[in-house]
Amino acid sequence: MRVKNSHYGAANPKATYRKELGLEDILNSEVITSPLKKFDCCANADGASCIIVARGDVAKGITQVPIWIIGLGAATDTMTMAGRKSLTGLECAQEAGKQAYKMAGLKPQDIDVAEVHDCFTVSEILAYEDLGFAKPGEGVGLIEDKQTYADGKIPVNVDGGLLSKGHPIGATGGSQIRTIVRQLRRQATEAQVKGAEVGLVHNIGGIGQYGNVTILRR
Amino acid sequence: MGFENFGTVSFTAAAKAADFMTHLEAGKVMTTRCRNCGASYFPPKADCPACLSSDVDWFEIKGQGKLNTYTIVNYGPTGFENDAPYILALGEFEGGIQILARLGRDIKPDDIKVGMSLAISPVKLPDNRVAYEFNKV
């Protein structure tokens, strides 16, 4: 996971970590809290992001390529993780995803490019499963087969993700939206997903207390 | 009396379930069960997330639990730096109650096995602070 995200982070001028990391660099980094090592964790970062949202007719007047919000989902969960039904997924993300897919009238396989909340390497794998890109327990296979690279079945975090960009908390969601907007406008020169029409943003708050999923179309 | 003396760092003084601290200082780890729907929680909740009732009973967590998973924390977050390394564990007790707590220093990393039996007890910290931890059975 970190090899992929560091590969794309190296090409992102706005990323905090811009060094491409090899598997050995990652496996040999020190243990922060077992089994997570230094390079499994995103860095705290300062940052700001801004999104201009307008009514459809106004949007058409201020940009040549408006990006449309076609699906929104938001859900919450308990403050305490210990009492939750599952520790191998975030129910708030699953529910938010379900709502957003329903509103957009789309399925996971209709998504061309996604940004997910990879605050830790394991979080991106859980997101694959929570969003239906992989079945429960099969998220690891998706990255092992390189299906989440820019030329894979479902490209994910091809801007380097939080692991490379850093995590400025309040600005992170906006940064994820920006990446998908650039992808759908075909402006992501560093790692453009060919023919991207529909993109998805998955953002998590706290330790899975809040889940937000947004689906965008060009 | 609230949570100001709880743990290494207390994140709140006021809490609706502040009786937890009174019980802890009396040597008991207590939590709540909803009288309306029967759901039980740890940490205790004065309001039930399942049915939204505020009619709850206190009961003591007793007996043996089992270790579900754990992590060795080498770098503690702000306020916990001097405590590291320490071990955070998830234990499951009677009625399926899941509790996150530290493993007592009497349990060494080499002795930890997922599935092993655990007890829970209050623990006194410096400066009159209190917490709870898992211990060997």
C-alpha cells in the first residue's frame, strides 16, 4: 500500500512526503504501535483546501468543465471503538457508501477513480472492502494484484493519499475532492486515469465516528 | 466529582456517567446496562445509543475475560509520551462486553497470547489519579 502511495506521492508537488519508498524501506522502519510501522502511518500536516460549489446554471458560467455532485452519503458511529459490531470495517463508511451509491444510481464497479481515507495503510484496505471494491477479507488481494494503481481496475489514491500528502484533518476532505475534480477534468497530468468519468471520495472523521462518501461526475 | 482524576490524561471533567469514578475509587470497575432494551456498554453510558432510553442500571464487571487483540505502543500520543512502551488490549467479558484497557506491567510481551484469560481491576496512578487495567488471572 505504501509503495503504491509513495510512488504517486513522489509526483505530487503538494505532498509532504515526496520520496519514493521501496518495500524494504517500509518494512525496516521503526514500530510505532505494533504491527504499524512509521511508514504505515500518515504524518500530521498543516494545510488548507477550498471548494467552490455553485448552482448548475451558475457553474456552467464560471467553468468550462463543471463537475457534478451525483451522490452523497453521511453516517455516524459510536465514540468508543471497543463496543462496535466489527473491528474489521467501519460501519459508518459502509452506510455512507450505500447512501451515495443509491443516490447516484451506481454500483462500486461503476467508479473510475477513488480517493479514500488512508490515515494508515490498513485503513485503505478496509476502505476497499467498506466501499465494495473488494469483498470483506479480500481487500489485500486488490493491492497485491496492483488493481488500485492508475492503470488498474479501480485506481485509488493516485495522488499519494494521506500517507504521502500528510493529514491536515479539516483540509483533508477538500484535498481529496480536489484530486477527483482534477481527474475528472483530465488535468491530473502526474497520474491521469484514462477516460475517468465518475469518481468517489471517502472521508473518515475521528476513529470511524463519521463517514462521508461523495460521488462526482464530469 | 467527575473525571478530572481519571487516567494519565483526563479529557473531560464533567460526564453524565461520573459515578464510574466513584465506583472506581471504591475499588470496583462498574458499567451500565439499559433497563429498557437490555444492551450493555463499556465505558458506561447514561443514555443508550441503541434505544435512546436514559433508564440505566450499574453493574460490576467481574470474572474472567479473554484477550481478543492487543498492540504494543512504542510512541505514546501527547501526554502519554512518558508511559511508552505500554500495551493496549481489547478484552471481552461476560455478556460480550468489549473493553479497551492497558495490560498490567505484570504481563510481559512474551507471555501474551490472544485468547488468554484476563481479569480487570482499578489501578492507582501517581498524584491521586485512578484508572483500570487488565491483569493475569
